[in-house]
Amino acid sequence: MKIDEALKEFRHVHFIGIGGAGMFPLAEILHSRGYAVTGSDNNESDTLARVRALGIPVFLGHAPENLRGAEMVVQTAALLPDNIELVAAKEKGIPVFERAKLLGALSGEFSRSIGIAGTHGKTTVTSMVVQILVMAGKDPTAVIGGKLPLLNSNAAVGKTDLFVCEACEFAGTFLEMHPSCSVILNIDADHLDYFKTMQNLMRAFATFAALAGDTVIYNGDDANTLQALSGLWEKEEGAKKRVTFGLGEGNDWRGVNIGLHDGAFPCFDVVQNNALTGHVRLAVPGEHNVYNALAAIAAATYAGASFEDCARGLESFRGAGRRFEILKEIDGITIADDYAHHPAELKVTLEAAKKMNYDRVIAVFQPFTYSRTYTLMDDFAAVLQIADVVVMSEIMGAREVNTFGVYTAQLAEKIPGSVWFETFDEIAGHVARIAKKGDLVITLGCGDIYKAAKKLIGLLSKAEEPVTC
């Protein structure tokens, strides 16, 4: 049975792993359409709290009885094949679909569907676009990989023909989409445990671009993207509209005269097709966000926003959840959290942090997946040394088994002065002892390292409390 047919026939949908950043938005969209939605997950999280706030029943832990009444099941791609609910669903003959299938089906229901792909920056750019469109009254439906503060959610449920979503390349999931507009931010070496070679990875991005109904927006400064798409243009003879963004001459949307305002945040002029269009002031740090903003402007104008809408939305955008998210300042110590988990992402995040007015940058990093840590260990070691102090957790294996024999201790040996701990309690305790007024403590990683930040906030908050007799 195809998922389009299942969505028409069935009304009770159960999500295994509903707390995932990619799962919750889809559950919210179906819930808004009147489906009976239930879900399960292994760990409590802020996302699960938002799920429950919608009135969606959530089971903590997996068990066959959680499927009671379910007519179809949606599973996260990170689920292991022996998951007890997954096995039970298949034994009961309940149709099971991966999250990517549902996202793809939903994207095909909208006449204007924007898929935002790239190794780095997907969540930020998707959030920027949604912020612009919501503030401009365009009423999009959206699926975002992180929480957008404007919505207090990583989903938007609109009533127009406009759909904006983050299109992830992991396991080729973005190839299930039906975009009218494909956006490619960049292509870098990642997920090679699945793609095996850069050629395969670039081929997948080219296929994603070819899926676009009418327009491809892409980074005209990124060599890998240009190489990946070169064959597409040769085959299609201009059948799709091409829109480029970047800093280099020749791009359709260019950032020029880049400077800083308030000592840390980029501001720049925007040139469209060699004509000065206007000025943009960002409230998120780092030159990489100039590229992100240009991509967002190109995508938002495709969706019908004016440049003035774009400038207004970007100036008010202060980041998505877990994207250089400032969590708290306690006694002069700033605690932030960021999703960066690839060396290229760590580099731009830490470089941006170092340009801000902090005395020291304390990086608290959780390596994610054994294969990535093993393959890119020297790159991780190099970029983490941008920070003044490096503290690490053990590797979060997620969907993998450690067949590589790789451990954080090996990475720590390559970073002078770094330390690592097995538990978040140990990490929080150590950082609470060494952090000083004027420091930035930033947790880094796409796993659950943010929990260490929360534990640190708890420790520092208690230390700040006055002693009473």
C-alpha cells in the first residue's frame, strides 16, 4: 500500500519516535487535520512536552500495547529493525512507513513546495524562510528541524498552497519529496557511512535538484554544488529556472559591503541581478549566516515575499532552537547550545563565538556516530582547538554499533588540554568549577548534549542563590 492511499483510508496514526525533531512537525500537521495521533519515545524531552500540550497521547518507552487502535505507523529513520513496536506492527499487518515517505506525501499536496537541502544550515535557513513568510502574512505550512521561537514549535500549520520544509539527505530521504523549488545550500563530506563516496553524495543532491517542478536555488560559490549540478543543466537545457546566491560576482543574489553591527552581528547590502536591492541586519552571528540569509531571501521571494518582508523577518530572527541558542546568563557566564556536529559546522560556530566579546569560549562537545568520529577525527581535533577550553562526552552512537573501535579518549589525545567525561553530571560539575565571569559555555552536537547545558544552568543557579539562615 502506498502512503497516499493509507492517508486517505486510515485515521489513527501512531508515531514511533514522536519526540524526534523531524517527527513532531508531521504529527502536528496530521493532528491539525483531524487524524487520531498517538506516539511513543524512549526519553523525556522538551519536544514531548509540546506534543502533549497539543493533546496527543504519548507513551514513554516502547511496547506492543502502545499500538492499540493504530491503523498505520510512521517510524523514525533512526529506529533499529528489532524495535519492539516496529516488530509488533509488522506482525499485526499494520502498514508501516518511514518518516521520509510521509514528508514526501505531504510535500506533494502543495502547489508551491520548497525543500531546503544542504550539508550545513538547513534548519537555520528553513527557520529564516518561515519567519519571513509568517511575519509577511503568507500563512505557510512548514516542517523545521528545530524550534522556531516565533512559533514556539518546529511546525507551522497554514491554510495556503505554500509548504516549506527541511530536506535532509541522510539515507537519501530527501529524494522522497515533491518540491516545486529545490534549494541547495552546500555539499560537504557527511553521511558517507551511507553514501560511501562523495560522488554518490553529489549524485543524490543532483537528483534532488532534478525533482524540482520549476526552480532550483543553489549556492553559486560552493564548488561541490556547482560540480553536482553541472550535468543537470546539460540534460535539461534550461527547463528549470536557476537562481544562485553567494558573495561572488555572477550570483543572482549577492551579499556585498559586509560589516558588523553591535560588535558581533553581520550587516550587508543585497544585490539582485547587479542592482542594489537593500540592506540587511542580522541578529545571528557569523559570516556563514550571510549565506544562509541570502538563500532565505531567494526562497522567500520565490514564495511571494517582498525584499522588505525579507529584511524585516531576518532582522527579527534570533536563531532556531539549538542553533547558537543562548540559554541563560548567570553571574556573567553565558550558556549557549548549538547543533553543530560536523567539523565544518563546528568551525563556523566556534569562529563566530570567538569574534564575540567573551573572555573565553568553553566548547562542550558530544561526538555523534562512530563512523563520523572515526572518519573525521583529525578534522574534529583541528576545529575544536579554535575554542579556549574543550570538554567532551563519550560518543553518542545513535543508530550505529561501534565496529570502528573509536572512543572520545582518542580524540582527546589530539586536543591539548582537553578533557572528557562519561556522564553529563560530571561534565556539568567540571564546567561549573572552571567557568568564570565573561566566559561563553557552548554545548555542541546533534545528540542530547543540551542536557549537560541544562544541568550546568541548574548548578550555577544554585550557586548564585543567597544563603539563608
